[in-house]
Amino acid sequence: MEEIITKDKENQLETLILETVTPHQRKIAFVVARALTQGFSEFEAGSKIYMMCVRGELQSYGNILKWRHSEIGLLLSADTND
């Protein structure tokens, strides 16, 4: 049975994902593997990545449910005059 993730742990996972992704595209499998090394489950990492993509916090490339065949990246600002 999956443990319910606390808000603090969820924030730690989100920070880890954002630190791992960078502006360049990364394989989702790579990001999930890094989360596993920090004590998160595949379910927690995959679900959080999915939700961040759905909410528009991350850019997705390909089918995000197929971790080995798709990538994510940070959203690039449309306004490059800053």
C-alpha cells in the first residue's frame, strides 16, 4: 500500500525535479531515477512530473507516460527582453 505523501515531502520532490530538469530537455526516466536515489517512489516521482506537466509548470516532449521515450524541460519565457 502506498504511503500518503506529506506536503513537505511533496515540496522536496518538486524542488528535486526542478533542480534536475534545467532548461535543457531530460529523459523522464533520468529524473525518476534521481528521485529514487533520494528516497521517493516511482509512483510519487512519476505522478508529480505528470501533474507539473498538466499544470503547465514543465514542458513535455512526447508521451509523458512512457518515461524512457519522452522528455521534460523547464518552460522557457516567451519574453526574452528581460
